[in-house]
Amino acid sequence: MSEETSLDRSAAQALRAQELLDNELLTAAFRALEDSYTAAWRSTTIEDVPGREKLFLAINVVGKVRDHLAAVVANGKLAQAELKELAQVADRKKRFGIL
């Protein structure tokens, strides 16, 4: 896979990830899951160590999914900048007859 193809793919994924992060339904789902898990975690008994640990992990997984989407967006922005730079370099080479 060429560098430009990989960068194009990253840029496209960033757009889709940003759409997901901006989606009200998904944002509400993340919030509802976190609230539900937190409420269940707080209502566990002192003896329910395994239950608390599972709920703690579930809360963190929701955050990790959100963080992953944010990382895809950030990587895509970098890919877009690299694609712009590659286009500028190609344009300069073309203008000066280096190609």
C-alpha cells in the first residue's frame, strides 16, 4: 500500500470517527452507559469485589472507545496535513520541472 493510499484511508476514517463523536445518539449512549455502570458500581456491597471490578472495567472501556475515536480523528488530521504537504511538494517539483 502506498503512503498516499494509507494517508487517504486515515483521513477518511477520521471523518467517519468525527461523525460518530458528533452523533448525539452515540454521545447519549456513552453517557447512559457510564451513568448506569457508575450507579451499579456504587450500589455494590462491600463483599462484592469481583462485581465492582467488572463494573470499573466496563466504565473504563466506554472511555477507551471514546478515546480511540478521538485518536483516529487526530491521526486523520495529521494524515490530511501530510497529504497537503505531499501535494505541495509535487506541485513545486512540477513547476520547476524536477519530475
